[in-house]
Amino acid sequence: MNVTQEYDEHARSTRETDYIASFGEGADGLVRIELDGAGRLWDVVLDPQITELTVDELRTALFDAITGAQAVMPGFEASVADVNIAAERRFAEISEVLHDLSRRAARR
């Protein structure tokens, strides 16, 4: 089994639980790097026209795409943190209501 086949099998096995959280492009979209929610490499998409690029242009395109995908991640992490804080607050409210209901039921 070659490396690409191993990657494809891994990608298929994780596609059900992971998702593309960010992406970056280089060389006007000829190169696309996709990262999952944990910041791991999800996919590398190469347009067939990439063969027209020189090695230096391809290297620059890959760096641009990777840097672009990584730049989005801090904003994503902040959004997840905000959602977690809101969820914790809501669970605390629900817990308080349930506690009050429990006390009232015990008094009866």
C-alpha cells in the first residue's frame, strides 16, 4: 500500500466525524490546503494546471495555501471557546432550575 492509499483510507474513516474547519489557497486557486477542526491536514487539492508551475512557484503556492489555512484557525478556536462558555453558562442555569425543582418537590 502506498502513502496516498493510506491517506485516502484515513480520510474516508475520519470524514464521518471530522469536518473542514479552514482552508487556504495558493497560485490563484491551483493549490488548496484543507485543515480539520483540530488543525490537522484534511486534504490537498491540486488543479491539473499545476503542472505549468515551476518548482519555485509550486513551493510558494504550497506555503501560501498552508499559511492561509493556518491563519483561519485562531478565529475558529475563539469561536469554539465562545460557544463552550455559552454552553457552560446555560448548563449552570439548567442545573440551578433543576435544583430548585428538587427542593420544592422535597418540601411537598
